[in-house]
Amino acid sequence: MRSLHTSSAAGNALAIGAAVLALWAVAPAPAQAPASSAPANAPVPPDWALPGSAAHKQVPPPRDFHRPSVNLNTPLGIFEGISDIGGPLVPGSSRYDASAKRYSITSAGYNIWYSRDEFRFIWKRMSGDVSFAADVSFPNPAGYNDRKVVLVIRQDLDDDSKEVMVAEHGRGMVHLAQRPTKGADMTDMEYTFGGTIADVHAARIGIEKHGDSEALYVRLKTEPMHQFGPPAQVHFDPPFYVGIGFCSHQPVTPDTAEFSDVLLENAASWVR
């Protein structure tokens, strides 16, 4: 049985004044042109990996295309390991400021989408139910508008792993996405905010795993966390990987995201 806080999600969403659009679909390519400030010695990415722009449309990678992830059993804060999922062409970096309780992730990567991903992932192996949330932000306001700061549950560390993630995009959209089986295309439920809170970025995002259900939670400003939309339904065999991640959505141009006040509990009992 779901806990009582999920039953009032629709009312909570209306109470904060969000005009919400939800749909199961692959998001269209954004119109913003990709940045051109790649490192001078950066490798040349394949054409399909370039982000969408007025002159280019990103397309899915070839079905047989994979790159091995680079995995480090290096603890960072509350997490036990670090991975560059999908072997991004530019390696990522990450740090933890214990005094501020803040994680910073710098990563390139063409996307976290389609049938495979490229991003830096800071993870912990877990089993059972999970409540997971963080305050998220982009230090660089001029980054690509489809960059993704994410909270992820993954079955493994391969680039095409089964997964469920909640994400906040550079342009403010949040989504709950799932890859229900290994190598499948991602699908999602997307939420944008309009009316009197147009262009507001969520201050905090979260995911709650209860059995095989995984739900999205959002806080826009100072109100309590609210569930948005129905949960995904994806089964994970224990142990699975739970963690924070970031993708610049540009295959050879890194960007940075920050996570603070991270809550990770081995229980489906939302507290904040």
C-alpha cells in the first residue's frame, strides 16, 4: 500500500499554482544551438551525438553502439563509488565539500536518454525501499538548455542499464524517466511550470522507491515536497545502484551541477 502522502499529490500540485504538462514521449530536440567551446584537443564525436540545434537534430545512437563505463570504487561523501557511465569522450570529475555538505559534478556526455547513457554517476549499492532527494542547481546559468541533473536508480553500471531517474533540465523542466529493460529506449513523464511561476526551477527533486514503484517528488520554493504524476513501475533485482549524476548534453563540453542537503534513506517514508 502506498503511504498517505501520495494520495494527495494532485491537490498539492494545484496548490502551488503549477500549470503542468505530462506526457509519455521522447522529448523533442531543443532549439538552442550547442556551445562551441570544446577543449582544443577534444576528440570528434559522431554526428548522432551532437545536441539538437536549429541546424541539427540529435538522433538515437546505433543499436549496437556501446562504450564501457569507467568505474572507480572510490567513496565520496555518503556514496561508495564513482562511474563515468558510457565512457564519455571527456572524463568527468566530482568533489564533496563536507563543510557545506555539497557535491559538485563536472561532466560532458551526449545524453542520458534513448537506449544508452553518458554521464558521471556517484553511487551507492542498495536493496529494498528508498527515499532519495537533493537540492539541485547549475552554477553556470548559460549552460545548454537540455543538460540534466539527475537522481538515478540503475540495475548496473553498463551504458544501457535498466533505470529510473528523476531529472531537472537546464531550462527548468523536470521529468520521471524509465528504461524498463536493458537496452530499451527511455520514456518519460515531463512537467513544465507556467502561470505565475513560469521559468521557475525546482529547488529540490526526489525519488521514492516503494517495492516496484518509483515516484517523482518536487519542491519549487519553500513548500513541502509534492509527488508529481503517477509512479513508474520498474523491478530492480538487489543490489541495485542509487546515486546522483549529471550530463552536460554536449559530448565534449563539460559543465557542472551541484547537489546539497542530500537525503538517502533505506525506507519509503518521505520526510522532507
